[in-house]
Amino acid sequence: METAKIRIPRVFSPLLRESWRYKFYYGGRAGGKSFGFADSLLMKGRETKIFVACVREIQDSIKDSVHKLLSDRINYYELNDYKVYEDRIDNIITGTRIIFKGLRDQNAQNIKSLEGVDICWIEEAQTITKKSWDVLDPTIRKDGSEIWISMNRKEENDALWKILAANPDERTLVRKVNYYDNPFCPEEIKIQAEKCKERDYDDYCHIWLGEPMAQGDYKLINSQTVREAMEPKMDSSTSPLVIGLDIARAGSDKSVFCFRKGRYCYKLHAVKGFDTVEIADLTTRFIRDHHPQRVFLDLGNSGAGVYDILTHRGYGEIVRGINFGGKAIQSDRYKNKRAEMWDSVNQWLRGDLPVQLPDDEELFDELCAIERVKVAQDQLQLEDKEEFKKRVGRSPDKADALALTFAEPVFDIGRPRLYGNGMVTVEDMFMDNTQRSNSEW
């Protein structure tokens, strides 16, 4: 084997010289993470026989992987001991093998092929979902195996950041690498970074310093408001109980009941694998045990069947069927009913009075991850469930159940009027009873 001189920035030396279960590198553009990881893998593969898996969340073809990057580095350094195939790279002297996989579409049988891996490189780790990680991490189980992670952070609640880097344990190395840490960074790149810093400091922090993206117009709900709402501050409410029921659409989705009394949302109850009758039976039990003023349920898919069963059982005055794609009450502001309900959640969280949410990380992720879609006439529209599921890895079942509790105003019968958000307008407070037209007042 011919000797090759490969220069790797000092910040990446732990990849070669230190033993950690997780080696987590993050940062902004031009930090050299991809080159540092690729060169280090190729060097280790020349020293001894190792089995390497380069994985990412979605890999529709080999072109989506780091296959080309590794091939280019092999050619650059003239590493003739490596043989490049369409779907793998082998070292013909040491026996090292490098394979490439996407995690999203792996089934239990396919993922077993990674059990003997020595090093797993997760590229573009900001896109990895918790679901994928929960499958991958225990699969890389060989003694002494390592998981290398490279990412440019996207959001505050990036799954792997929260799991590994936010509070690293004694087996996790975390390193931030930016363009000024890269001795091979071209001067032109440094000039571009400084121009960006002068023009838009938020963009500079995200693009060049690797900070999570500032929540702008593309996000509906701010993560800080959700965190504040999850801090304990109340344990009861005299407002009427409203239950939102989001019914599962597919095998991996959950049916979720959300219990809210005005400013106090206190319970999420999720079930999986229930059929139409079982969901209707559980709803019936909740109605009998908790006496809600309203149950708003999603009519999509099997929801219509659940609604029919409940109305047939005599709960027509309590149960309301909601079509997410239906017309909003304020149709000039919202593209559909779902957008209107979600914005009601947003306004509820941002109101002057404190609100309470259950301390639930799935609910937090779902509320903070939903994105706006630009449409004409300045109407608010949100990405649909399927798009959300492709991007995040699961359906926003808990957040949709919460949103359903805001489908319509809800108030007590025969008592002072209390809307579902626990507030009442000045006009309503001083309105003469004879002017009230709603039959439920």
C-alpha cells in the first residue's frame, strides 16, 4: 500500500485518536465537516479492517449520499487501494467496506444489516427524526462501535441535538466547527461570511455560525411560548371541559384525546390500533366519566364512522364533527378550518393571561414544527398532515387534538358565558340578556 499524505484540521483529531460512543460535530457553512469526516474514515479504513455505514434520513438514490464525496477524496489523494462500486466502496487490502443507506424506508429486517458496523456516519443529522434514531442507535451494537454525527443545525428542537448534544453524557463528544476553525477555508468564503454578517446578523448566525434558525414567518408558533405554557402554574379551572379527538389516519398514527378547560389543558390520552367502534366506546366512557360540554372530533377517514355511532347513542348535542379542510368561521383570514383552529392555539398561547399545557415533548415538537404555506389573499394556510409527516417523521396527532378544542366557542349553559379560551369580550359582559341570540346561553 502506497503512503498517502492526508492533512486534516486539528479539530477533527478525536475522530482518529479518541474513543467515544458518539462524536457529534456541528456548525455552519465551510467548517470542513464533510471533508474532515470523509478523510478520517478513509484513513481509518486503510489502517485496519472496519465496516462503515453512511446513513441519512432519506436516500432515494446513491446520488443523495456521501458516496460521491468519498469517491472524489479517493481520487484526490490517489488512494488506489480503494475500489469504488455503484453502491459501496471497498479497500482491497484491509477489507474495509463502506455502505450507504437511507433510514426512513428501512424495515426491521433491512436494518439488521447494520448490526456489525464499526462506525456509523450520520450525515445531515438535522433531518434525522426521533423515530429513526430509536431504531438506529440500538442497532449499532458492536463492542467499541462509534456513531459519528455531522450537522448544520436547523431548529432549536432538532431531534438529535435534543437527544445527544443539548446535555451530553460522559460517552458523547460535542464539537462546534465553523469556517474560522478550518485552516483550508478559502479567503473568498471568509469574505462572503463577513458580508453576510454586515447585511443580516440572524442569517450570519444560522448560515455561518451553525446556530438554529430564528423562528420567522414560516413558523406559526414560537417555541418559547410553548415552553412557558408547559411550566406548572395551575391545577384546575372552572371553565367547561372541551375534548378534542384527532383520529388516526394510518397504522403508525395515534388517536389522541385532548382535555382542556379554558386556559387549563391538563391531559392527553393517546391510543394506537383502535378501530372505529373501539374509539367510539372510549369516547362514550370519557363523556360519561368527565361530562364535557363539547367533544370536537376530526371527521377524516374513520372519524365520520365514530361520529355516526356517538350520535346514534344519543350524544348529538355534545359531539361535533369537524372537517379540517372545511370552511373557516373567518374565511377571509384562514384558508380552511384547520388553519383557523391552529391560529386560535397560537393566540391562546400568546395571550396576556397565563395558560397551562401538559409537559409533553411530543406535543412541544409538533406545535413548534408546523409551518405556514403562502397563499393568495393573505389567508393563513398550514402544511398538511402528510407533508408534516414526511418532514418530521410522524403525524402531529397531539397538536391537532389540542387545536380541535378550539373548533368553536364553548360556554356553560345557564351560567356566565365562558368561551373555550376562558375569556369574554367587554361587549359580551355588558350585553343585555335579551340581545343574546345563541340558544345555548
